[in-house]
Amino acid sequence: MNMFERAIVAVAPRWAEGRARSRAVVAHYDAATVGRRSSSIRADRSDADAAGRKRALMAAYSRDMVRNTPFATRAQAVIAGNVVGDGILPKVQIKGGSKLNDDVKKRIRARGLERIESLFDTVEIDRQKRNNLYGLQRLVMNTVVDAGECLVRFYPGSDARGSLPLELDVLEPDYLDTSKLSFAPDGSEIREGIEYDAEKRRVAYWLFPEHPGGDWSPGTRRGISERVPAEEVLHIYRTDRPGQQRGVTWFAPVMLRLQDLDDHEDAQLMRQKIAACFAAFRVLGDGGNASAQARPAPDTIMPGMIYDLTDGEDVKFAAPPGVEGYDEFTRSVLRSVAAGMGLSYEALSGDLAQVNFSSARMGRIEMDANVSVWQWLMLIPQLMHPIGKRFIEAWAAVDAAEMAAAGIPEDIWDDLSISWVPPRRVIVDPAREFTALKEAVRAGFASRQQVVRQLGIDPERLMEEIAQDRADANTLDLIFDSDPRSDLGRSVETNLKETKTND
């Protein structure tokens, strides 16, 4: 109580009581009440990176669940499959203000496509020589889901095979030397293996040369980390809170539910095994007389079998436990897990028994929004754009002299960039959705290029393929319904001309 309120109490105590009562009513929140209902809530005011060593522990739990829990494996596969699919495709872009003529632009794009095919479409981009760029994208996304973050290191590589001198090495976050911790008088510091300058910008990563959990081999320096400049390392993770410097496994909110479901399935499986057992018990009367004991019970029971019982004998059959409520419990848990992972229940469970077009579309729209966020706010800006920039630099280092000799300006590299096209979106009902997209273009609510991009297709490449198809059809004297020279095509063209004339 401040001085003003104490004065009010002395002069007008009833008024002061009313003020206190009103303030208490206005400031009341059930969620802030400490009691039995809020006993499971943990009020923690720590920053976004307070997980500390628990981050690595949760990542280890998640990997174990992905290895052994079917729906955890399914969740990771669905996320990576929708975010990456067959690959987020690169495309050479030339600034709109460039003064180059169309022929020169066409030559540049053709040369860029050759370089993309020789590097990104082959395993030359992978330092381990196992995946092409699109396989590395999926590897990164899988790691981000189970471990919460992923590291990608650049290497200069070699152009001995005709490819560009650029290689990538995908690393799990275990490579970070989290024991590195230091503070300097100038304000720079090292926290959890990441070095920051006085402005809290990343300047380096302290990485182990080998995975600390791998088998030991002679001549290695596994326990000794090395300093790698930040421009040589990409750190990919989903940023959920301001100031967050590291990622947390995406399974964190649903880990216990998934494990409970897995344990429940094991218990139900055992109950089913017990329920499938058919057991009969022979009961001897009078404590078991000699004649009954001398006559052994059969080892097997066959259809139509008649077995005579002696006086005082009886047969009782076991009553195995029933299995009820399994489907309802499983669906309830999977809906909770799907919500926590940002997926639809149908995508996670594969259960389409209660799905129609409307419900499938609504669930798909919600999930597609999350997929788009993961693509455009995480994977593309944190991984693909830096790779595209390195690609242009490597391309310039190899082809600059050749392109300059061909009459292409030397400063063209400043006008080049790589854009990225996400994988095509799954169409739930092609007949309805394509009709809606076509009507949107015809009504002017969307451009044709916009619709083509929504389907995960490069508009320029599509037009080039259509032109190529038409040229091949002309060469082979083939006519299709989409061609105005066909009967159907001529009727459509005639109707369009008549409509334009009437207008």
C-alpha cells in the first residue's frame, strides 16, 4: 500500500476497501492462481536456451523413439517428405534490371543448368559421396526433427571431375563441443561450443573432427575440438523464441505420449496373445480317486471328440481377458501427437476410415500452412540460400574467364542468384482443385505462374517443356486435343475468336 492509499484509509476506510476490492477483481487470473489445478504447471522464467544438457538427452531419446517407435518414425518421415519431398529445386535467376539481351540470358541460364546438373544432381556435392543435394536436404530435415538442429559444413572440394569446387558435410549437433565455455573482457564469449563476438554475432563453431559417439580408431583426435569460422558452417533449427541460439527436438511436447502409446500397444498385444490361448482344466472330484488318476487326460482336443469323464470329474475352460477401447485410446493419443507435431491426424496415422473430401482438405490446408512455414522460414533461408550463394561463387571461380571471352560482362555475377522451388503440393481431389485453380486464373484472382508455383513446378521450365513438346509434335506431325489444329482445339479457338469479336 502506497502513501496515497494509506491516506485514503485514514480518511475514508470504506472507500479504500472498495478500491482494494475492485483492484483484486480486475487483476485476477485463474491461470496465475497457485493451487491443485495448476500444480502440474512449471513457472520457469529461463531464456530460450536453458535446456542445456537436457537438449542432448532429449535428442538421444528422440532418436531411440525413431528407431523403435513406429509412429515416431512415421512423424519424421511425413515431415521430411512434405518439406523436402523429391527435393527443393534450384533455378538460376537474373536480376530484372539487367541490360542483357534475351539470347545472352538464355545462354547464361543454360550454362547454369549444366553446372547445377553436374553438382547438385550428383553425389559430387556430398563430401561423403552418398547423396545428391536433395538427399542432403532430406538428411538435414530428418536431423532437425529428431535432434532439433543440424550443422552443415562447407568444404572447397575439387573440380577434377568437371564439377564445381564445392562440397557439403551434414553433421549432427553432437559434433558441437558443448564443454567449451569462456568469457573475454571485450564482451566476446563461447557458449555450448558456439563463439560470439561482443555484438553477440556468431564468429565460429568449435567442432569435433569425428562423432563423439562413434567407435574409436587409432590416430584420431575425437576429444579435441577445432575452431571453424562461422561462414564455413550453417546451423539449421526452428526458432520458436526470441534470442534462441539452438534448437530442441520436435518430439519434446509429445515424447511421453508416444512412449505411453508404444507401451500400451505392447500391453494390448500381450493381452491379445493371452486371449488367443484356449485352455481347459480337468477337475477331479473326491480329491482325485485312483481310477481317474489312472486314466490320463488327452493332450489335444479335436473337433467332434467325445471324452468320457468318470464320476466326480469336471472340465472348466479359461476365460481370457477381453480387449476393449483400444481404437478410441489410440486415436485420442495420435490426435494429440499430430497436433503437437503440426501434422494432420490422417497423415500421421494413415487412418482414412472416417475421412471425406471436405475433412481431408481442411486437415491438409492446416498442415500445408505448417509445411510452408518450415520451408520458407527455416530450410530455404537457413540452408538453401547460403548454398545458392556459395554455388554462384564457385561457378564464377570456374567459368568467369570463359564467359567473359564469350562476350558476357564480367560483372554479370553480381546479377545472378539461385531461387528455390519447393516440391509440388499434393492434390487431394484433382478434379475439383484443378477446376478451382483454372477458374481463379480465368477470373484474374491469380496468375498462371502463381498457380504453377503452388504445384511445385518452375513456370519458366514448364513453358520451355511445353514449347519443346510442341516442336517435337510438329516434327513428328502429331496433333493432340490441346493443339488448336485438332478438331476440338479448332472449335475452342473459334469460340474464343467469336467471343472476342462480340466483345
